[in-house]
Amino acid sequence: MPSPSARKLSVLLATAALTVSFMTPSMAQSASDASTGAAAMAPAAASGATTKAQRKAARKQARAKKNAELKKLEDAGYQPSHNDPNYPTDLQNAQKKAGIGQGASQ
């Protein structure tokens, strides 16, 4: 009769062998699976690139709009770098003069 430690060792080895044998087919990948997986990822990558390009274009457009609005305000007399105690009033006057809505400063 085998000793209790030998029995535990044989059970442990059998469990390990079964675990590896069950996992091997799930980890294996055939050539057809690899090509299918790459093809399935291609639309997602193209979609991601399109989304990134759209976000970049939207940021560029928003920046151009902000810079154009700031240029109009500067032309109307607003000086953003000027440290003025009348800051809100000066900005609001420049907005009225330039015909730009007050936005969040209301």
C-alpha cells in the first residue's frame, strides 16, 4: 500500500496532467483561426482610425473657432494679457462691440 504522501503526489500529478490536456486545445490556434482573427480586427482598427481622424478634425475646428473669436475680441479692444481690475466688464464690453455672445460668463 502506497504511503499517504505518495498518494497525494500522484493525485497532484494527475490533476496537473488533466488541466494541461484540457487547456492545450483552447490555447492552440490553427492557421485559419489566425487569419480570421486578423481579419476580424481589421475593421475595428479602421474604425478606430476613422474615429481618431474625426476627433482630430473636430479639435482643429474648435481651436480655429476659438482663435477667431479671440481675434475679434482683441480687435474690439480686449487685452487678455493685460492685468486689469475691470476684467469682466472689459470682456463684456468687447463682446458687445464685436457682436459675440457672452457664453458662460453670463
